[in-house]
Amino acid sequence: MAFFIHGQHRHYYHDTGSGSPVLLLHGLGNSGRAWMPQLSALLGLGHRVIVPDLLGHGASSDAPEGITAHAQALEMLALLDHLGLDSIQLIGLSLGGMVALEMACHAPHAVEKLIVAGTFASMSTAHRRGLLSEWAAALGKQDGCLKRFKSSWPALVGADFAASPDGQRLYQAWHAQAAQLRAHNQVRWCEGMKQYDLTGDLQRIQAATLVLAAEFDPISPSAEAETICSNIGHARLATLAGEGHVFNVPLAQAFNQVTGAFLQEPLHHV
């Protein structure tokens, strides 16, 4: 099945392959298609790969008022129950990383291994709340989602990749995706992210954890990855050489190598 209904919410997800299940969670304004560079690599390692669209994104239903990373995490845990999975290996980037961290904090037993990339321990600082308010105001204007995508594209994938043939092709696909976004969903997510703060809860995570950063990520600096690692305690940090916030795309080869190696390691419980 391609859809999972939980309460009033309808989630689209792609489920392929067999073996140890890996759940992939995308970032704000994107969809599960952001993980295309990882899909074949994970299948090649013998994993079952599950790729949902978060609420308010892609083919999933609207994000409700009051949506938060914690609320989305509960929806994803319900998806695991729906699929009959007691536990999974979990990868999340940016907003998807926040949801992944919430899942690992709330239900430690459900996450065997955790990989988060370009994400945050907290968005509740005055500076980040102000930034989210600026995003929400811009998104709420006419064609706001499309204009924000166009202005942020080089920061998302890095200037070099954006100018490459692969980057130009991807731009067309993601440009169309941004044009289909509904602004109220993105605004609701911006408001909900203001409540996100796991700084005091990250030590609850029991999963073996890998935290990834890109050397030149203009949105989530490597210092944020260090903060997440220090608060979890047993987490491992890997910094990839290169630029871009959605760096699983421009740095796909390095990203796949380090995540694949981590997922293949024997499982050690904390």
C-alpha cells in the first residue's frame, strides 16, 4: 500500500526492498524524493527502505494547525505499528532529523540505529524563532513557497552542484515540487518548529547514533552537530567535506559511504 491513514491524517509512503528496515525522513519543503540518491545504495546493502512524505509535504495530507516535530514523530511511530515493525534504523535530515530525534527520545526501543544530518538540538532560541518568523512571513506571500525555494537553492545544494548538469536537472524537478506546496502547511511547520527543544532530552536516546554535518552547511553549522553529539553522549560525529544543507544530494557518494558503513556495523546496545 502507498497510503497509511492515522486519525484524520493520510500519509504517503514508498516501501521497497526486503531485509533490515530503514526509514528515511526528509526536510522542510521537500518530499521523500529527496532521498533518491540513497535509495539504490540502501537497497544494494540489502535493506528494506521506507520513505514517507511528512504531513504538509508531497502526497501526504495537510499539516494540522499546531504541528510539531514531536507530533510528526508520533505519526511515524504509528506507521511502524501499521507496518508491523517493532524497530527500525532511522535516517533524518534537517526537519526530518528533528522528527527522528523525537522518535528516538520518545520511543528508544523503536530505533536500533539513528543517523541525523544537518539538523538541530533546539530551534527555540530567540535568533532561530525570529528566523522562522521571517520564513513564515515570506512563505505566506503570493508564490511564497516557490520564491523561497528559488532564493535558497544554492544554500540547499551548494553553488558548485547547483551549477552542474545534475544540479540543473534536479532544480527543475524540485522547482515543480515547490510550486505544488501549499503555503499554509509550510507556515504551520515554521510555527511548530519554534517549540522544538530536545537539549535536555537527548540523553534518553539509546540507539547507536551517527550525527552528520557538512563542512560548509549555511543553515545547520557543524557546531550544531557537535552540540547534538555532546548531549547524546555516546553519539559519533562525521563531518563531510563540501557544502550545502541538503547535502545527501551533492555529497551523495560520501554520504552513502559513511551511512552504509555505519548501518552495516554490528549492533551494540547502549
